[in-house]
Amino acid sequence: MAGAIALKNTGSTGAATAQALVVAAQNDYPSGVDGTSVSVSFPGSGRVRVTVDRPHENGFARIFGQDSWDISTGARANTGTPNAAVGAMPLLFNKKAFVSSPGVSRFYSEPPSGTGSVPQDNKSFNWTVFCTASGGSCNADTTTVNRLITQGGDDAEVTLDMMIGPLNAGSHTSLYDKLKKWIGTEFPVAVVDDAGKMQGWAVFHLVSTKSSGSTKGFTGYFVSPVTHSGLSIRSAAGGVNYGAYVFRLEE
């Protein structure tokens, strides 16, 4: 993981290799000492693989004339900006919200009429559904959004080359009541531009919901970096302009 984080932060394979070797040494695996060998490779797409080899001594094995034998272990970490998500909650935010408040808890309410129901600032959100760009229904009705919230997000993989359908402007009290179930949890959400086109993915931590009074909404914050298992990087899933980056141990 240390190598993957260094690769993301610096873009340098040299820096990633150096950091991986430092952390290996800190964990009693210094390369070149006592027969230990630590190798670092880069299998592509932000991935870093670290392999550790070391002779293993065993007193029982000496009975058979074998003082030691080599053991090897490896791990691969992936880092990058995800363009696909499983378990995406039916919520969308303008990229201004993600850029201006990562890690900062804020109250979000539905956008006013006249914006095409797409959030235009860093304080708004809207409910949504996801659909394919080649056609198909993309009407965000309350029943469908309700179902997606209840089941914990879209159980199909949603990619950035798909389309979104924002729910019509106006308050939908029943949806806030359903969302309460997920207070204290984190889930993928879509980040869009002013026209409503998906730009990337973020992970949102829900703190509270407000379904009464004149202003309804919820409070929460964006999490970054993340290791959310629902986010992934696909070779043909659309380009990423904004969003959280992930660090994940793959093997």
C-alpha cells in the first residue's frame, strides 16, 4: 500500500519503489539482509506489486539435512481515480461540492426550480437513477429512487459513460426517511458538471437527515482517499475529470 500511495502522490515509479523498500525494512524485511529480497514491479493501471523472498530456517527439517528453504509472499495494491461503482446511492452532487468540501461536514438540500434539476452549487444535491447512454428509460421517479435507497445502492455496476436522470425539483419527504437507514455509513455517489454529465465518483459519509420543516436535506461529508470496495477502475468505462482516488490491496 505504501508504494501505491507514493505512486499516486508523485507519479514516480522510483519514489514508489523507494517507499515500498523503506516500509518493508520497517517491518523487518530489509532487502539484501539475511538473504531477504524485496522486488517491486508495476503491472499497469496504477498497480504496484511487492514480492518478498527470504530463506526460512526450521530445526525439524535439519533432521533431513535441510537447514532452510526459501519462502515467498507477494501483494498487489491498486491506486487511481475510479470510473465505475457498484452500490452507488441514487444521489448526485455538482463537482463544486466535492472540490470545495472534502472531509468537511455540510448540509445539502435539493436544487431550486429552473436549473433542470441539476445541482449548480456546492450546497445542493438531487436524487437520481442511472441508465445506459444507448437508450432505455432514464426517468427518475420516486419509486425507483426509493428502491435503490432501500437496497443500499444500485447493485449493478454504474460507469461514467452512462447517463443520469435527476428527479424533478421539489421535496420528496419519504426519500429522506428511507435514507435514515444509512446514517453513519459511506457509499459511492455521482459527481456531475453544471449540465448534469457525470464527471467522476466520490464516497459520501452520511451524518444525519432532515425531513421536516421548510428546508429538507441531509448532512454529511466526502471521504478521500478511500478504499471502498464498490469503486473500481475500468479500461473502457469513461474518462474521469473529478472524484476521489482509491487505494486498494487487491491480492
